Amino acid sequence: MRILAVESSAKTASVAIVENNNLISEFFLNTGLTHSETLMPMITSALDCVGFSCEDIDLYAVTNGPGSFTGVRIGVSAVKGMALSSNKKCVGVSTLEAMAYNLFGNDCTACCVMDARREQVYTAMFSIKNDKVIRLTEDSAMKISQLGNLLANYSNTVFFIGDGAQLCYNKLKLTNPKIRLAAENIRYQRAYGAAVAAIDKDYINSNDLGINYLRLPQAERELKKAEHDKNYLGE
């Protein structure tokens, strides 16, 4: 099976093609350029380098949240368009779950974290053992201080991975000697993880591919707060 996966949930962006569980093409950028500029050229290059077209892809995968609202929408829209045009199935993969596969092959516990701003993170825990990634907690949004309390329950070494890894490590390293920081070359979100995670999931039509934000976009949160304040004040 040939899987083309896309990851654009944060600052980094990547595209990967996996054939029969083997990574055969991958492009990764961490330049700060907008994904609307870089993603489609990366997809084209990833296909061209192995001599494939969209018709040669059997399944499309994408990290569909949590993450940047704009970034996730761009990635999901790209995959929905390619899957629809080539009449192929697709899969949405948790961004946090995809990250855990960066540690694939190691026996360890992964704390996948994305910076959600304002001292908060998107996070989930995974066990990587015997060439398997096992979910320990559901995706959630929480304060870094709450994450510190959660990690205190783990007696073994925990590796931070994701674009929020450095932030959490700096905040919590003095209170928890069991935490470690994943090496920078495997720290960030990658499309490869989405491709591998997609293999065992249910395949869906492009029209059914949704987004998991975990929380409302800032504009909607502010609107709800304004409405709450208005009702509370009786205006």
C-alpha cells in the first residue's frame, strides 16, 4: 500500500510517502513560511522524486488536530482535494499520536506536547514498546502546571516531544528529574508518523474527513466570553 501523508498543524510542515511500511519520500520544512505557500509544492516534489502521481497513491493521511487552526485547515483541505480528485480513501490522524511515532523503535514513554499559548499545551501520553505505540491518555488541552501534576504519576523516564517540548521541559525540569527532551532531529511533527499511524485506522471518504481542534478558535472564544459578559451584566 502506498500512503501519502501531510502534516501542517504548527510552524513546521512535512509530506511523506510510505510504501509497504517503508518511507520512500519525505520533505520537511521549518522555515516559518506559510503552509499555503509551501505545502502543495512539497507534495508535488515528494511525488515527482519517486515518479508517482496522485493516481498511484492508495490512501491519503493527514494530521487533523490539535494544532494551529489555519495550519490544520490547510492540510486537511489539501488531502480532501487530492483524495476526492483521485477517488481514494483518506484518514485523519491525531497530531499528538503521529508525533509519538518519532520515537518508534525505542522502549520509552512519550509525552507529546504542542504549544497552545498562554501557558497551555495540547498533550497526550503514549507508551512505545516492542515496536508498538500504545495510547495512555486521550488528547487534551491543559495548563503546563496541570501537566506537571500528571507526569508526577509516572515513575519511569518520560520524553517530551513536539513543538511544545522545550517549553515544557524548561518549566518542569527542576521539579521532575524523570523528564527528558527528545533530540531535536526527531522532536517536531512529521508526516511520516501520520502515515504509519493511518495503516491501522478506518479509511473514510474525503467528505467525512473532519478536524479535531480540542478547543474553539480564539475569535469564537472571545465572542462567547463577550456574550456571557453581556448576559451577566444584563445588557
